[in-house]
Amino acid sequence: MNADVPTEAGPKRGWDDLSARPIGSGDLPAWVELLRAVEIVDDQGEHYDAEDLAEEMSDATLSAADDTRALWDGEQMVGYAVVHARSGAQETDRIRLEGAVHPLWRRRGLGTRLVDWMCDRGRQAHTQKNPEVPGLLTTGTGAGNTGARTMLERAGFAPARYFFGMQRVLAEPIPAAEIPEGLTLTTFRPDLDAALRAAHNEAFLDHWGFQPRDEEVWRIWMTGSRSFRGATSHLLLDGDRIASYVLSYEYEADTAATGVRDCYIGQVGTRREYRGRGAARALLSRTLVAARDAGFDEASLGVDSVNPTGALGLYERLGFRTRREWVNYDLALEARP
């Protein structure tokens, strides 16, 4: 048994014994410790440091006062909740919820109360930002996390989609793949960033749950992220038009926690007119080689189990194997009368 895994229940106290307040910049170390305790038990493959959380909180569309809550037992954060809502939704306003409770404080109703708070805040944010389109609250959990799944279903959420977390060891042979005729290869370049965002928004239009990425999302979560690695991100160009791309990331907190350098492939996209020519395979092959040569030990990615482009089969042929499974839960908001 891992010595870090909690083996004793905490004091038999509940919501009324805790204090709740928005998450502030001085709370990041306590938040890191909470997430560490959650990861030990839930094994989600996710680790965070204070810089990661500061970057998340820097999103200009996130109001710490309105969109975050932390539960405190003295100076220890024992639970948290964050609601991510954006303006400018087109067909559906997808409001993303995230949260967790310290393993020693579970089975006391804290998770249920946090979910209730997130749902209330999500409804309010929908009314404030995108009342003209249908609203949807969305969140995810490990497929084997029966406690979280039961809690969400009791709150009215229903399973909507399954996702696989896949990995491959880079020391194993990497299949070669030819670049499609008429296309040229390049690594990421800052001068292509705006065109890349446009290509991504176009390539993912037919993917489940996709919402176009605005400049702020792109800056915080994608090519502007401190974890983005341009040297192991590749694009295929048709003249000056981006046909296909692979974007990769390195999460330093994961490396510190596991001792394994992982190249996380965050986005793989091909514009519709370039599909079926092997563009994604060629880019992935070169990204894997570049990651191996840069000293990475593994590569990983996440994929929709029913991805419309056949991505799951492509990844399996490139040596990726499923390591984890997640389920996405949705709750439709009531339409305005």
C-alpha cells in the first residue's frame, strides 16, 4: 500500500463545521495540496503546481469572487468548485464545472453541496452571458469513480460521452509516415498562431461538444500556455493555408510527481478537405520522433470514444494504448419561458 494514501477517516464533521469563500491568489499552495491528496486516491493522472493554478485563474472571463469556492477546515482546503462560463456561445452555451473533495472528507455531503452551488452559479452565468441559446452544464469524472458518478446522477446529470486516456512509450519503434503530396511540414511558428486558431475552430466544427476558441481561451489554455511546447508541435501547410496540425504540451508538475517526462498531445486537427490523406498520421509520427529526441519518455493524449474522424484507430496503430477512461456528464438547463 502506498504510504501516502490516507488510511484513516477524518473527524466526523461536515459542511457546517467548515468555512467557504472564493479562491484567492494566496490560496494556491493549499489548493495544490488538496489536488495532490485527490490524485493519490482517484489516480486521474493529473498533477498541478501553483504556477498551473495561477495560470488558470488568470483567465479574464473567470471571476474568482463569483465563479470559485473553496471549503476550509482552518488553514486546510478540503474542497473546491470552479464554474467556467464564457460569453459569445453560438448554438449551445456549454458551462464547464470542476471540483473535488479531499478523500478524508468524503461521504459527508460536501460534494453534493458543491455540485448544488456550481449548478446555481452555472444557471446564473448562463442567464447573464448567453440567455439567447440553450444552456448545458458539463463536467467529467473517472469512469470507475462510482461515488462521483452516483452524486452527479442524483443531481440530474446524465452520462453523455466517454473518453479514453491513451499513452505510448517513446522507446518503442515509431511507425514512419509520408507527408501527403502538396503539403509542407513546419514546427509551430508564432506568426502562424492566428491562422492556427482559425484552422482549429474549423477542423473541430463537427466534433461533439466543441465551442470555437476565442483569443482569450487560446492564450490561456493553448499556444499561450506555459505548458505549450512549440518545438514538438507540427503543422502541415498547403501554401499559406494550414491543412493539419498537432499541438503538444509538457506539464512540469506531472514530471515532478512521477519522474516521467510525458509529451501530452493536446490537439490533433485536420481541415475537412484534407482528411483521408494521412496528414494526421504524418504529423503524429514526426511529433513522436521529436519528443523522443527531446528526451521525453512517453506520449499521451485523450480521445472521444466515438470520434467522427476515426482518431481512436489511428492512435492505436501508432502504438497508443488506453490507460484510463473518463465519462462526461451533462445537465440541460431549463429554457426560458
